[in-house]
Amino acid sequence: MDDKTVMSRINDLVQEEHQLRTQVQSGQISSDDERQRLRDLEESLDQCWDLLRRRRAARAAGADPDAVNTEPVSEVEGYLQ
């Protein structure tokens, strides 16, 4: 997945997040459904941002960014900040 594709995925996830918030406000979905889907979206967003950062770091280090793979949610969510 190249940088442009990762950024497109990030934009799609953010758009879906906005749609969820609109749906819960209008009563189309329950807040429990919203919370679960938002959790999934946040994990996917974290994975995408992590992949993008690691691709950019690989490029800056002279390595092949296409050799960088998406890390599992359990690893990305376990990073210390």
C-alpha cells in the first residue's frame, strides 16, 4: 500500500466516523453500536497512521517503504506514548 492509498484510507475512515456521529444524533443507530464501530475505526486509523509514519521513516533512512507492512492492532495499540 503506497502513501497515497494509506492517506485515502485515513480520509475514508474519518468520513465514516463523521457519518456515525450524525447517525447516532439522528437516532438511526444506537450509541452502543456507535461506540463499538468507533472503537474499530480508531484502531484502523491508528494502524494507518503507524504504517504511514513507518513508511516515511523507511524512505528517510534510504530503505524501501514498500517493504513496510501493517502491524497488528495489538502491537499498534500497545505502543507507549
